[in-house]
Amino acid sequence: MSRFVRRRPFFSIFLIMLVLLLGWVWQERVALWAFPDIISAYTAKEYCSCRYVMNNDAGYCRGYVKQWLPFSGFTDDDAAKRVTVSGMGRSNSAQWIGERQGCRLQP
């Protein structure tokens, strides 16, 4: 084995790094699985709060919730004060409940 490491040092380092990366992914698998859901939930909740709690303009709130990872679907139902956002294969909605409660993520 030591002869292999001496003959191919870069490949050996690559294999070690790959094993470490896979170990880290396995350790963080629950958090990594939840990540796609967080993007759409955060965007829906923050936009709802910006638009209906703080009473800001729709254009301003769209800029406020803009992220590095784009969302694929966006619906702002002004009559029901409900926002639905889709991104990374997941969809979440937030709805304005009232002045004292603000916005809440919908199941």
C-alpha cells in the first residue's frame, strides 16, 4: 500500500478527501435532506411578513427575499394574503393570520 501512495500521491490524497467528504455527508444527512424545504419556507414566510405585516410594496419585498438559489414558482394571493413559493422541488405557503399573530407557515 505504501508503494501505491508513493507512486500516486495526488490520487491517494483525492481518495482520502473523498472518504472524508462522504463521512461528513453521512454525518449531516438529516440537515442536508431538510435544506431544500428551508429555501421555499424562508422565502414564503419572509415575503409574507414583508408584504402583509410591514405593508411594503410587492416589488420591494421580492427584492428583499431574493436569494442565491432561485425559486421556481411564486404566487402572491393578495385577497387571501397568502404566499406560495416553490423551489428545489419543494413548495411552502405562508398566510397572514392577523395583526397580533403576523404570518404563519401553512402545513
